[in-house]
Amino acid sequence: MSRANVTREDETLFRPRTAAAREPVAEDDSPRILDLDPEEESPFLRAQKRVPVRRGPLAKKTANRLKVVLAALAAAAALAVCASAIYSYGEHSWRFRLRSGSSVEIAGTQTVSRRQVMEVFGADLGHNIFLVPLDQRRRQLEAIPWVESATVIRLLPDRLRVDLTERTPVAFVRMGSRISLIDRNGVVMELPRSRKYSFPVIKGMSESEPLSTRAARMQIYSALLRELDSEGAHYSQDLSEVDLSDPEDAKVVAADPGGAVLIHLGNADFLRRYKTYLAHLQEWRQQFQKVDSVDLRYERQIIVNPDSSLHAASTHPAQAAPHPAVAKPAAAAKPLAAAKPAATAQVKKPAPARKPSPRTVKTSSGTQ
């Protein structure tokens, strides 16, 4: 094709359209124009373009958690610094010093003196209250025999408070030639000068035995008194001594207008056996004038030992009798000596010593 023809065709192709040319042309009449129009692509066949995303070294959720942890650590560090500064100030400031003994408040003392308490805190006077070892001071206070428990607290800025709970004595105790007080746990305490007590005297304990042994003996003592007073009669007030040397035999001395009597009560049934003693005491005294001891430990029999100081060996009627006296129930009108001896009564010959032998008495009612 020549250049003139190409130009002429181009002019024909790109010539401005007239009004007639602007009319719609059928598809069959202008195939060239149809070829020039872009063909729409189906969205299902076109490949999606991937947009590159720049990722950080940590995930977003992990980064947020890390920020929270760092913030918490920073806050904790700030609090620690503030606390250290405050403690350092309180440790060295003169405002927190125990100036004198009046800076120590003491409560709960009745027998323990203030001097005994201040001996524990004497080394702390003039020093900072934050340097006072509270647990150590509490243990030192509880080492005082009269102190059962103690509490020590700081009162800012410059005071200490001491609360004491004192022990409650339940009896006197004889150890050698010394008389002291003892509580329910077996702790021995010195007698106070300003207070008076009325208790039985416990025998059978020593200073060398451990506290656990004394505590076990005091459990027997507590059970004895609790049972004697269980019916409201307060028989424990009649006791002057309690011998706990034998755990299987609690021996008590009962004060009576006719004379003190040693009573063997064993290790159980204290109230029943003591009532048996009270029921037959007058009958025994009518027969023996004065009773030294009574053994109530055995079933269906009672061993009565007369007082040797009032019974001469040559004149005592029991030595001439071949059988011991047999007691009837306490309601019997006749004296015990006039009662006929029972066939089942046990016979004990008097010992050759000056002190007459015990008399075995069997009650017909079956009581001890």
C-alpha cells in the first residue's frame, strides 16, 4: 500500500462524525469499530493481585501484653523505691525513737510487775522502734512464769504496746520445803505478795521432772475437782491436800472437825467413792474413835486404818476381837462395833508394831 492511500484511509477513519454518522451503526456494518472496543473481563477469571504487608517482629496481641507487663514492672519498681526511701527515713529519723519507759504501754497485768516487763525492753530504749525485734520480745515475755501469752505491736511514731495474759493458778504445790502456785498446765509460779489464794496443796511433784509430767498430773487433779463439784455440793472445798505421786491412786486429805483423814480414791469414780466416805465416817469413828486413813479403791470393801496415837496396843478392843468390825449401811441405828460379824468379812490380824493394822470393812449395800 502506498503512503497516499494510507493517509486517505486514515483521514476517512478518523474524520469527525457528522450528524448522520452519529447514528447507531449495526454491528455487522462496522466490524473494525467493534474490534477496537475493549472487551470486559469476567471477574471470576481474573487473578487477584496480592498486596504486600510489612509485618513486625512480634504479633500485635503479644506486643500489647508486653507493654502491660513493662508498665507493671515500672510501677512496682517505683513503689519499691518509694518504700525504700520511706523505710530509710523511718529507720534513721529521731521521730521514731523510744525516748523512755513511758513510751511502752502495758496492759493485762495483775501479778506481773511493770519492772519485770521493762527488763525485757530495757535495751530498746533510745533506739528506733523499727529495730525492735517484736517476736523475740514476745518470747522473752512469755518466759516469765506468770505470763501465759503476750502480744507486742508498734504504735507510730514512737510507742510500743504490750498486751499480757496471765496464768490462772489452781492449787498450791509443795516442792521440797517450798510452797508455790501451779496452773492447770503444770507451770509453777512464785507466790505474789499482794494477793491471797485458797487452794489445796498438791504433793508428789518435784522440780526435776519435766513439764509434760506435771501437766499429766494436773489433768488428774482437774478431773478430781471437776467431779467432786459436779453436783453443786463443792466437796473440793473440804480438801486440804492432794497427793498425785501415784497416777493410779489419787489420795486426798479431807479436813473434818473430828480430824483430818487420808482417803484413797483411785483413778476413777471420785465422786461416788467420796460420798461413800461421807456416808460411813461417823460410824467408823464410833468404832475406832479416830480414823487415820480410808482406802476406797477396792470393790465391795473398805479398808479403814485407825489413828495409832489414840489406840494403845494393850487397850484397843480391836486386838481382842478375832474378827474386824463389819459396817452396816449408814442408816443403821446401832454402832458399828455392836454389829455381828459377817461370814464373808475378810480378817486382818493386827501388826505387831505399835500402830494398829487397818480394819477391813465390808458394806452390806455393796458400796465401796
